[in-house]
Amino acid sequence: MNNFYQRTWTEINLDVLKNNIKVIRSYAGDKEIIAIVKANAYGHGDAECAIALNECGVRHFAVSNLWEAQNLTSAGAKGDILIFGYCDIPLVLENLDKNYIFTVGSVDYAKELSESAVRVGAKIPVHIKFDTGMCRVGISTAEEADEILALPGLDCRAGYTHFAVADSLRDEDMEFTKLQYRKLADICRSRNLPMHCQNSGGILFHKDFESDFVRAGLVMYGHRPNTEYPLPEGIRSVFSMKAVISQIKTIHPGDTVSYGRTFTADKDTRLALIPCGYADGFNRRLSGQWSVIIRGKKAPVCGRICMDQSLVDITDIPEAEIGDEVTVFSDETFGGCSVDQAADLIGTISYELLCSIGTRVPRIYIENGKEKDILRYI
């Protein structure tokens, strides 16, 4: 890496992604993997990740909306694409030549969709969404399922639900997840309807559930669905975020740092400026709590993280120089600066931090140990 424009970048390791899939397959058994690449593959770059997943045999994807599906198609990703969210019926009809599968989560919408399909002489591929305890999208009863299955304009290929607490091993949560599974299985199995329910937590902690597919999301990217529990051996983070030192200065006792003057030097302190801030995805709540890695050593953040830059204390890293690489986030085995650890520290989840990586941050793709491609949004 040539210290990308002397600023901030992320590295997405496709070799790690493919290895994570191998580990997930060992948990999934003979179930097909649906790779979740919504929200730009959780910030990693949806098209690039999907194509890499194609290379290791993944042929099913899921996204949130039609535009995300179209982005995968435009990039040449192969396989069917399940769209979780609502899609306007005229847009469904415009995309019947694509490999898209649409979600029906209510009888009324299913009837409208079927009537429109019959009018144009089509049969629309769908998965039926069941609400088994999330109280979000979905039908709840076998009677509703039968109404949808009887509609002539729909090709009902599977039923699915979403677990609320599959990432928890507490007894009451384990029981709730089993109840959700049984509700789905009782309806789908008696109607010979293929099914899927296992998200990342379900894959790791409920591998005994019978289904036809698993939905690999966060764990595929190498992060913990619940930071209380370790990941399986072999699964690592695909993602790291890096920057460079762009300026070095020494401040003196009594000097204050950054907005709000939340840091006051009590001795001569050597500061490094890094061009990475909350607009890049370096969450402001990490101000004064996080340490980046420079030359293998921790450098604490001083004062508030700004929109475009941050200051870190390199007093104890005298060898640090302008242009040195700075690791902001990386794998949890690398110096204790993982996204999971950052999320725990500020009371959020790694999903949020990953999805907030800014569009001005280039994604550098690593494959076979070498830089393969650069994705820039602006």
C-alpha cells in the first residue's frame, strides 16, 4: 500500500473472506449459504465481495432493496438475489427478467403481486416472510401461508423468519429462539416449503436446526454476533482501517487539545495528527478512549475525534515519523484494536461501525496476499 493519498483507507482481505466461508460450511453441513451483502456488504463493498464469494461456490445472495440487487447484477455477480424489503409492484414487474426473488410479508401484498403477475402472464418468484417473534415484517399463521401458497401468480420457493436473540446463550433466549424455529418449521415442513432461519447467531449456536439454507451475515465478515462469545477457530476479520501520520508536534503542560478542550497535557507530549475522523467512520464516541497502532505500539487518542482528523499521543513511540502507517481498526489479534472491541467500548454493535465507513474512504481489496483492486466512491 502506498499510503493512499496520504489519508485514510480500508483493506478488505478476500482471502480471509473465502476462508471464513469454509468455516461456516463446516457449521452449515449440507445447507446452502445465502450470503448477506445488504448495506454495501456491511460496508465492505457488495459487488466485490459477491464476486469473490462466487469464486468459492456461493450462489445465493440477499440484499435489502431493489437498488442493491441491481448493483450486484450490474457488477456481474452470479446467482439468485433475495430482496428482503418491500418492493413496489411496478418495479417488480420491470425486473422479472432478472434473477431476483421478492419477499411477501402480508397476504394483501401477496394478492396484489399475484394479480399483477397474472395480468402480464408471469409467475413471480418469492419467499414468504414469517413473523415468529420479532414483530416486524411477516405473516403469523398457517392459514395466511395457505392463502399465499394458493395464489396463481406466485412461485413460492421458500419461507423464512428472523431470529431475535439467536446470538445469546441465556436459557430464556435459547428457548425463545427454539420457539421461533418451531413456529416456522411446523408450517413449512408440513407444506414441503423449503425454509431458512439461521442468521449468524443461528449458524454458530443453533447448528442442529433443520433448514435448507443458512444466512451468513456478520460472521462471514469475521465479527462476533455477540461479543460475549468468541468466534469459531479460523474465522477472522476481513476488514481493517488505516491512515498515516500527516503531522507531528510537541505540546507543553497546560496545553489543551481539540474541540471542547477535553484533554490537557500534564507534561511535554508528542502528538501525531492522523487524517481520519468521524466522517471516515472513526466514531466520535471513541474520543479519549481508543488507541491506534503505530509501529506495533498503542497510541492513545487525545481529545475529541474531529470530522476529518484526530490527534494521538506518540510520546512513547519516539521512532514514529510523518508518513508512518496507522492502524485504526484491525483484527482482534492485532494489538487489541478490533471493530468488535470498539463497539463494546462505546455501547453499540460492530454492524453500526462497519456500516458507517464513509464513502470517501477507498476500499483496497487484497487477494492471494496482494493488492487486487481499489474501489472509490468519490
